[in-house]
Amino acid sequence: MKIIKDKVAKLSFVALLITMTAAMFYAPTASAHGEKSQAAFMRMRTIHWFDLNWSKEEVAINDTMTISGKFLVFAGWPETVDKPEVSFLNVGIPGPVFIRAGSWIGGQLVPRSVSLELGEVYEFKVLLKARRPGDWHVHSMMNVKGGGPIIGPGKWVTITGSMSDFVNPVTTLTGQTINLENYSLDNVYFWHALWYAIGLAWMVYWVRKPLFVPRHIAVSSGKGETLITPTDKKAGLIVGVGTLVLVAASMASTNEKYPVTTPLQAGLLRGMKTYQMPEATVAVKVDDATYRVPGRAMQMTLTITNNGDSPVRLGEFNTAGVRFLDPAVHVDETGYPDDLLAEEGLSVSDNSPLAPGESRTVEVTASDAAWEVYRLADLIYDPDSRFAGLLFFWDANGNRQLVTVDAPLIPTFI
Amino acid sequence: MSASQSAVRSRAEAVQVSRTFDWMILFTLFCAVLGGYHIHYMLTGGDWDFWTDWKDRRLWVTVAPIVSITFPAAVQACLWWRYKLPLGATLSVLALMLGEWINRYMNFWGWTYFPVNICFPSNLIPGALVLDVVLLLGNSMTLTAVVGGMAYGLLFYPGNWPIIAPLHVPVEYNGMMMTLADLQGYHYVRTGTPEYIRMVEKGTLRTFGKDVAPVSAFFSAFVSIIIYFLWHFFGRWFSKTDFISDDAT
Ligand SMILES: [Cu+2]
């Protein structure tokens, strides 16, 4: 019996230590590399990021860079994900290695959540100020309430310098300029230390006396009342009244020192300005689409009709941030991340200019290791096996138009 | 070993052993409360305690006292009715805040680099001291629940105001007005905590105009009283000695 008791005691002590440390080791999520683990259909059928630009690849501490571009809120938004009625434009970085100095959708500052419309294109920009040195993967990102984080393409950016040089000056409406990085920190430490010291003093007052065994004996033999002396009560009274006085006095002096304060600001921003893409004059019908597992290639049979007045060619297929280009039509010069760019990944059976009024059925192949690396091929295991993406067509003058595709996908394993 | 055979040979030795026991029990109790209370508070108070841009005058003021009066009530029940020690609330809160400070400093700042001025814990000590004092002077659970619980809820906001007020100074940022605390939340990127998760300034107290903090504090105080009763009973039940065989009698 005794052995069992000892074992139980020992085990519960170990369990206790584990829970204790578990709580103390909690840290807010810092990793931003969920991009590959996110379900393929989430990346292909929700937010399509395009025209992305990272203004720098190397930034010094306190310097800024921007990540800008456009995103299309896909019209064929999956049933299983909540509509982006409450969304927040975020950046995927490992914790505050940059601070977000500003973020805009359609030119409007968006420090709060916004409501987005399906089928619309928005222009965005995020201004980042470098804070912590290192090599960081910087992603565009949209958090959707009920849908989770939707991570856009990421690019490696190097921050140089020393974090101790980082400053974050802000001028308040009361006219002072402060450094938000360590603003009011002394005040936080002061009040916490003061109150903790008072609490400890109260502990010490009681811990000086014999504690558990003698007091337990006294209480169980009915002499509990004798344990509390008049001095104890006096000490209690002093601490009680002292606490109330200190709270009242510190509150009053704070109000005097900070006469102007406002409540936290919150609320949803609606009616975001959309971006008008040039009207698409090309119509695309997906006749069939297959994904060839061994070849890491997607094949689509498309019937393309040109209803415009100038000949066009298909130059790019973009899905989940991976861009397949036909170099004869379009070459990327924006410094798009290598791992997401298949410069020669798009081949079209007949990509001669499609004349106005003409219609043509072509075989389009998008092949690149990115299908595997970015686990996009996993979409063949989705319950609703569909693919979606953006097709970009160019005419001879470099005018671009955007057409979305959304169709079932059949895998082939041979 | 039976209780009739003493392990000590003299009174002086008995006192010494008893004192060693005191320190051991106190240390174990402190650590146990730290672990349990910290987890409990993180799961229930969580983000409201982690971030300055969650420390509003409605929900933070309401939630924090209600979920944090739990362990103080239970530990008080044990320490007062068994040992006549009016320490339970203070001990619990000191343990919790030590754990929180270790976590915020080592992990939030040391590991993830959030400045400490955005992620410091709430101050719960004034309320805890008053809870202990009311129990000491009144020697009554009901009185402690009603007067102490009330004070615990009401003292929370004023007890924290000197710490958070500087962060509620307004600033104009790119054409929008916000507080410095809002700006901290915006600047220091949290990928896992998007803005819409933030539960602040929500509720039906808007009809009370701009003085919502006192109204929230009163509401919180009333609920704190009920939670105090509940957890005081938990504490009493857990500190029963029925679990161990009592062959001394
Ligand atoms: Cu990444």
C-alpha cells in the first residue's frame, strides 16, 4: 500500500512539473511557414495573389520595404470556407521581425478587418520597417474569419544591422514623440515591482510564524481563534486600507498625468475600393483537365475564343502563387521568387496569335517541380477535386487580360 | 511508523522539523498553484491578459476578475479553515504573476521578440490583498465572498489603470485615430492573432455612454462573488482529509 502511495505521489509530482513548465513555455506562434501544409484547394480557390512585388531583398534595421500587388477574391470560393466578410490583411513573417508601419487596400489604411466581395480584384500594399536582423521569408497573407490564414507567396528578405538600434518613434495627439519600442516600460516595471513587493511583505508577515503543523493542531483541537492576535488584525487593517488608498491615489495621479486617453479602437471597414482590371475579351472553356502524377504536370484542354479586336496569346497560368510562363509571350522581370516561378513551365500546343473572332482548342501543359514542392498535387486527394487559377493573355502591344478558370481535375497515375 | 512513536527526541528538534515542513509545504503549494492557476488563467483569460490592445474597458475588465478569482478562493478555503492563514489569495496571485512574468519575459520577449510593453500581465495583487484582509478580519466565507469578491472585481481596473493609461493616449496614424495600444497591436505583427479575433469594446453596455468601465467593473464584481462561492467550496472539498487514512486518532 505504501509503495503504491509513494508511486502515486511521485507520478503526480512529475505531472505537476510538466504542466507547470508547459504553461511557462507557451509562446505566441512565430513560424510563418505554413504555406506548404495548407490544403491545396485553400490556396487555389480562395485568394489569388498576383503582380506581387517585394521592393527589396536586403534591408537595414530601421529602413522600410514594401510588399505590394493585387489579389483576386475567387468567385468560386469553396463551400467549406467562410466567405471573406471579415478579413484582415496580414503579413506572414516569423513574429515581429519587421513592424507593420502601414497597410492599405485600394489606398485605404487597413489596421482593422475589412469586408471583401467575391469575384473582385483589390490592390494592396504593406509597408514594413526592419526590426530584427536575419533571413526571413516574407509572405503576403489574408486572415479570413472562419477560414483561417490564407498565405500568399513568400520571398526571402535579409535584414542587416543590430536590433538594439531599432527605434519606433510615434507622435501622439498630445504632442509628445515617444519610442513605442520601449515606451512606458519603466512604468510597467515600477508598478508591478511595487505591488509584488507589497504582496511579498504580506506573505513574509505570516511566514515568519510557525505555519502548518502547529496551526493545524491548534485548529483541529478547537483553539483556532487563538492563532489570530490583535496585532495580526491591526496589520491586516493597515494592509487593507493601504491597498485602497494606494489604488485610489495612483489612479488619481495617473488621471492627472494623462488627462487625454481614448478607448481602444475597433470595428469593421466596409466598402473597400476594388481594382478595375481591363474588361476581358477572351473567353476560355475548360474541356478537360488532368494531373499526371509521374510527370508532375497538369494538362488542360482549353477552347479559347477571342471576342476582342486584337490578336492575343496565352502567356501565364498562375495558381496558388506558382507562375507558369511561356517565355515566348511573357518574361518575368519583377524578381519573383525562383521556387514559385516556372519560367518555361507553360507549353501550349498552338500558341500563335489568336485572331479576333477566332476560336481554337489547344492543349496546355503546366509542368514544374513546384507542383510537388508546394504540395499542390495534393488537391487530387481533396473531397472536391477541382483546380482553379488565373490565365493571362497578351496582345502584341503588351496589353494584358485576366481570365479565371475553375474546373474538375482528373488524376492519371501512369 | 505509527504516530505513537515520535521521530524526534526533543522539543527543539520537533520545532526544527516542523519548520522544515513549513518551507517544504509552502514551496510545493506555491509551485502547484503556479502551474494550475497559470494554465487555467491562460485558457480562460488568454489573449486579454497577453496583449495591451485587448485590455479594454469592457471585456477585459469583465473577464479577468471573474476567471482569476477562482484559485484565490479555493486556496483561501484550504489555508484559512485548516490553518487560519489569511494568505490564500495573495499566495495564488503572486504565484500566477511570477509564472506569467517568466513566460512573458522569456518567451514573448526572449523568444519571439514582442516588446515587454505590449505583453505584460495584468495586475491582480490589490484585489488579492483585500480578499485576504477581509477573510482575516471577518472570519466568514459569506462576508469574504460578498465584500471581498466585490472589492476584487472593482479594484481590478483602477489597480491596472496606472500601468495601461499611458498606452491609451491617442495618436493619429495615416489619417486614423487610434490609441498607442492599438498601434502596438498593429505594428508588432502577430500572424496567428488577426485583428478580428480581438474581442474588445463589444457588448450591450453602450447605453451607459462613456463611463463603461465602472459599469463593467460592477458587473464583473457581482459575478466574481458567485465564482468566489463556487471555488471556495471546491477548495474546501479538496482540502478534506478524508482521502488519507487517519490512524492518529
Ligand atoms: Cu515561408
